[in-house]
Amino acid sequence: MLAENFLAETACFSQHRLRILLQSAAMRSKVAKVESNSVADSARFSTSLSDNNAARYESGLQWLAIVCVAVVMAFQPYSADDFWWQLSRGREVASGSITPSRSLLTLETMAEADWLGGLPIFAIDHFLGGHGLMLCRVLFVAAGLAWMLAPRKSKGFVRPSVWFVVTLAMIALARRFEFTPAMVDCIAIIVLVGLMYRKSDETDSASSDRRKPTVAMLTAAGLFLVWSNMSPAILAGLIGWITFCIAASLVADPGHRTNWILAILMLAGGSINPRGIFAWTDSLASIVPVWRNPAALFSGTPWQPLLEGLTDPAAILFLLLTVIWVVTQTVRRPRMPRGLFCFAWIQWLAWSSSHNVSLATTWLAADMLMSWHRQGQYRISNLGLSRSHRIGFLATGVGIAVVLSLSGLVSTMGWGIDASLDNRMLRMTLQQTRPYGTAFSDDTRSGGMLAWEIPQLRELSDASDTAALRLQDVALRAVIAGRFAEHRRVIDDLRQQRLMSYWLSDGSQGGYWLPLERRETTLLVISNRDTELIGGLEPSIWKPLSLDSPVIPYAAAGDEHYARQMVETLTNREIVEFQNWQYSFPTSTGSLFDRDRWGFTPVIVDAEHAYRQAEVFRGMGLRYAALRVLFVGRDASPESVPLACAMKRCQTELANAEIVAAGAPSWFRYFAATELLASDDCALDVAAENPSVSPSWSSPDANGLGSELRTRVAAYLQQGPEELMVANDFQSHSDIEHAELMYAGLCGAIEAGQHSVADRYLQWFDANPATAAVKRLVEVRARELHPSQTSSNDS
């Protein structure tokens, strides 16, 4: 019995011990499993933390890129040629007029559909000023870029291709973010393309949600209602929509019936304006200017064909976007894309008139972006970027940097209004006069600037008991109303000095005197860009009232209302041409027209400003003044091709003037006109153009003076006329060949405005021999230097 109990207790103890051992093993297994899970969780946490840090870093890089691009795009001064014109129209609307152009122009006889086009920019300027204009521009550009390119955690990063297309389009449209009708066109095109990419199956289905078709209809009608009252390009949108409807019907799109209903609503909405149904014909004249005007008139204007304006960066970027659109549609859509007909219409608009390039660019970019968005190709789904994505972003960044540098937007960054729109000189000039009658303007910028100043000038007219000055026409309205042929005919007659009446091949009457006399024209306002017109007016009765305004006013000689300012301008001409006047770049004054609003650059170096001023002087026949400007400009921008070309033109014209005076130019002027400068394209071979240009007397190359003269000419073209004046020349041997060097020194002294040195050269020629041709040239230079003494001697 005891033995059985002992065995039972022993078995029980063994079982208990076995149970303890099993429990211990299970406990060790659980600990090991917990430790293993802890290690795995730690690894996953580290990986997740690393991915989050990488995503945060990549997101920060994209935000930095967005800020950089936004700064370049937004900080661009207002530079649209119709800036002042739209401000003037907006002011008329704010004063209660529904026909602003008819209130401003004497030749305008009809209402305009886009009567509200100038109100937004005027309202911002009136309530917030010029700084408000720039602030609104910055906010608009920054918000647009952030909306299109900002990385989002839920949807990932924007693809590199989207970055590239958006940036290209923004660069091409950078001059359109100015709250003018051109900007309204771009916004309307974006909304219209958005309607094209709405979900057709939802709009045409019998679903319980009936609000979506209603929203689309209200959007279509409201879009064209606003668009027609703000900008004249509504027909471009309507025809684009109709081509889209045709394509949708051909492919049996579920929403093609709704599309045609929307087209009818667009037609109705676009007819609700002061012009009514005729807004569509005005729109046709705006986007297809050859409908009411001969095509030959548009060369060199904003309405010229695209082939004539391919040097414009906006045109180049449009062509690049066209190539991208074709490639993407070919690669991603093997069948015919639904927007092909609309693409063909937009391309025809752009190629027929450069004025439509912004419309076409906006459509191309919007179509690609919305197509990619609908296909799920707009963003990268995951936050962690793959190696191919990083390479794509790097290539896109390099491409954007190259395009930005070539576009010129970086060099034109600033705050305020561009110097080409500076109206202060025109205002100060006309305030010294008593304007009356009507004024003729050559382009929209000139007419708009004068239109803005007319209310202030009316006070002067009231004080002098004369009729208030009014503007005749502007090019923009002349194109839409079909008056552009007459407008250009007057300009051509002024340019070629066809004063008296003559008959044209079409039976019409030419000559500028009769039309200007009928219109009671007392003032011309001419853009400083049209140097050919400025040169044509120089020998006429029209005399400039200013020398350095972006828009130069002209009045008829002998008109007592402008006589005082005319005399002052004649005095200034003498000073800049023959006195010791030196050109200098404008200093920053803190005005809205100074690009550097922050004062970091006290002197605003602008090669374009120097070029324009030199061309104005050259057109007025002030070639010495033009050379002084060019020497300063080329010292600041030695590789500037426009400045080199202007220098070459001045030297060539001076050589031609010597041909008229003496039968051949001096060797100095011949070498100066044929010396290579910044570009071979500007190196006009004077001898090849006119064989009689080459001097016929003894060449200085034959007597050793040729190398010295060429050396001095090269230094002169680079550093200025001081390089021609060498004191040792007066002590050198005085022979006929040496007279060539002395004549170069005389020209240098006159160009530099150093009369005492020039008189010393004249005294040298009185006592030393020279060829007959050089003597005649010296006599001409003496008359330029002392015109009053020459006149008294002749009498």
C-alpha cells in the first residue's frame, strides 16, 4: 500500500515537473516571439521614418521650385502695349459710359461688346495704385502655380512632364498676367477646356443627380456672357467648342447632345452685351484681322503672321508646346484624339495672326494637363519617388532653367510699370503747351498714353479758350472696326513724306495733308520704336516736342500753341548733338517706372533703353548724340547685338553723308563703318553696298599710316572718341597722308563735344596741306561746329 502511494506521488511529481518545463519553454518562445516582433516593428518604423523624411525633403524641393518659378513669373513689370488704353477705357466706364471707345475716339462710331475690358485694371489701380496692380499680379501667379504644381500627401507629386508643360506655358504667357482682356481670354479658354473634359456619361445619363447638367449649362452661358463683355475673342472659343461637338458626335460620345445645347447657350450668352449679335462679327475681325483689312498691312504689327514673328520667345514656346501635344497624343492615344479638330482650329488661328498665340498656347497647355488628369497621369501615386522619377525631375529642372534664361524674363524682373510705358515725359511736355483740335497716334501704346492724359490737358484747353484735345483712333480699334487700311495709309504717307494728294491703284486718294486737315489734326504722337517714321518726319513741317519720351509728340511748325516747347526742343537738340553732353543711364528714383524698387541698384543699366534712345536720335538726324548713347551702352553691354547694329548704322550714315559732301568718305569713317563689332550680321560692307564709297585718294595702307588709323578706329569703336585725339599728332610731320589722322581727331573732338580741341584741329588744317576732298570735309565739320559764324560769313 505504501509502495503504491509512493509510486503515485512520484508520478504526480514528474507530471508537475514536466508541466513546469513545458510552461517555461512556452514562456521562452513567447519572449523570443515578442523580441522578434519588436525587432521587425522597429525595422518597419525606421523604414517608414526614412520614407517620410525623403518625401518631406522632396516635397520641400518642389515647393522651393514653385516659389522660384513664381517669383520670376510674378515680378515682371506691367509692359502690355494696351496698358494705358485699357486704363482709359476703364475710367470712362467708371464715369458712366457704356461706349468707352466712342467717348475717347473721334473716328469711333459704333458701340463695343467688350466695354468692360478695361474696368478690372482701372479698379485695381484706382483703389490700390500701382503697387496694388503688382500685388494682385503676384498673388494671381503664385496661387495659379501652387494650385497646379503643389505636392499633395493624398495624391503624390506632380509628374515631371506636367512641370515642364506648366512652366513653358507660364513663360509664354508671362506678359498676359496684367488684368487686361488678353488675360480674360486665357482664363476663359481654361474654363472652356474644362467643360470639354467634364464626365460626359454623367451629364447625359438619367441619374438621380440632375444638378451636373444644370451646372454645365449655367457655366457655359455665364462664361460667354462675361467673356463677351470683357474681351473680343469669344468667337475663337465658340468655334473651338463647335469643333469639339462635331468630334464628339462622330465618335458617338454619350454627352454629345448636351454639348450642342451648351453651344446654343454659349451663342446666346455671347450676344448679351451693348453690341448685341454683332459682337460675333467684331470678334471675327479681332481674331481674323484680314477679314476687314488687307493682309499686307499687318507686317511688322502685333497681328502679323506667325512666320514673321518667330523670333518672339512666346512664338517659339508655342511651337514647342505644339510638338509636345502631337507627341503625347500620338504615343498615348493610338486612335484619333477627340480634340484633333479643335487643335487644327487653334493652330490656324495662331499661324494666321501672332495676336492669337496666347490663346493657342493656353488651349494647348490646358488640353494636355486636363487630359493627363483624367487619365490619372497628372500625379505620381506614391510619395516615394523612384529613380526614373528623380532623373525626370532633374532633366525637367535643367530644361526649365535653360528656357527661363533664354526667355529673358530673369533680366526683366522688377516691380511696377515698364519704362517703355513711362508717361511722365509726355505729360511734362504737353503741360508746357496749349493743346487743341485732335491728335493722331501711330499705335495703341501711343494713343492709350495720350488718352490717359487728355483729361488733365483739357484744363489747359479751358484756360486758353480753345477746343479740348481729342484722340482720333488707336490701332486696336482700327483693326476691329475695319479702319486699319486708312490708319496705315496715313502713317505710310507721313513716313515717306507724301504730303500732297495723289491717286492710289485702288482708286482711293492718298497724301497725309488732306485727311489730317479734315480731322483738324494739331498733334501727332509717335512711338519711339518707329524710327523710320521719326526719320520721315524730320524734314517735314512736323517738329518734335520732346527727345526722350517713349511716345514723342509732334506739332506743326509755326503753331503758336506749341511754339514755346518747340523752341526748347530745338535748343536741346543743339546741346545733345554738339555741346559737351554725355548720356548716362537713369538713376533709381523710387517711382513705379523704376525696375529696381528696392534701391539695391542706384543706376539702372538697361541696354534696351540705350538702344531706343540712340535710334530716336539717329532717326532725328542727331548721329553724334546717338553715338554718345551707343558708346555708353556698349561699355555696359559690349556683346549686345542691337547696340552693335545701331553703331554700324550710325557710322554708315555718317560715311554716306561724307559721300554727299565730298564724293567719297574719309578713310576714318570708311574703316569705322566696315569694322567688325559684336556680330557679323551687322558688319555692313560699305564698299560692297556702294562701290563709290571707297576713298579714291591715296590709301594710307601704302604709306604706313593705315595700320595706325585702323588701330585707332578699333579703339574708338570700343572706348569712344577720346581714342582719336592724340596730342603728338600736332608735332608729327605735316603732309597730305598725315591729314587723315588729323581729320579722325577732328571728328573725335566734335563727337566728344570738346570745342576747344576741335578748334585746334581746324587751325592745324588752315596751316597744313590736305587733299581737296579732306578740305571739303573739314569745311563741313567747321560749319557743324560753328553754324552761326558760317552764316555771318556767308552773308
